[in-house]
Amino acid sequence: MFNGCSSLTTVPQFDTSSATYMISMFNGCSSLTTVPQFDTSKVTSISSMFKDCVSLTTVPQFDTSKVTSINSMFSGCTNLTDVGGLINLGMQSNLSTPTSSYSGIFHKCNNITRESCINIFNGLYDRASAGYSTLKLIFVADVINRLTEDDIAIATNKGWTISQ
């Protein structure tokens, strides 16, 4: 929809309640700094949604309950600091290439705060209780170093591996 709009700085609120695919929606929007809250309750694929949005600093919470493909969602968002969370990430058992889909979400995101990681971990779907396989989230070393063992345990207790 806005893929490659390098001069886009803001996005107005618009109705996304019927959207099921948001693939590369803002990919390469290098001047975008924030986005409004979107209704993502029906979205199944948000791969590369904000890839290479190098000026993006803040994103709200997203409902990822139906998402089966999320690879590279924030890849290359080098200034991203504040993430509201990814509610029910990993809820779907029929994930497409689960290891690569989840490991590259935050590739090159060096500035994500500890509080944002806790938001993300608190929103993760409890795969352990559901009997689903373990999934991995990878963060850069700078982000991992901000976390305590207790922070990481929030995710591992839900059947997730956190690594760099």
C-alpha cells in the first residue's frame, strides 16, 4: 500500500478491520517515525510490514492472533525503541517456516528498550501450555544485554527461546 514511500512521515488512522494481508505495507518508508493503532485482528501475514523503516521509533500494540507469517516485520528498523507488544504472537499452530519467520522479526533493531521487550514477552502466546513446539525470537546483543534472567523467563515459560 505504501511500499517504498520514502518521504512518508506520518500515517493517518484508517480502517484495517477487514485486512488479512499487510505484507510490505510500509516497507522502505525511511522517513516514517510512528504509526497509529491498526486493527490487525484478521491479519494472517505481516511479513516485512515495516522493513527498513529506519526512522521508525514507536509502534503501538498489534494483535497477531491470526498471524502465520511475520518474518522481517521490523527488520532494519535501526531506530525503533518503543514497541507496544505483539499480542498472541505464535498462537497459530500452522505457522509457515516457524524458525525463520520469528527469528528475523527484529533484525538490526539495536535500540529496542527493555520495557518494549517485556511488552513483547507478556503478549506472547503461551505455546508451552498449548502443547505447541518452541519458537525462537532473536534480538541483537545490545537488546539482549538490557534484559534480566527474569525478563527472559517470561518468554521461556511460555515456550519461547530468546537469543541473539
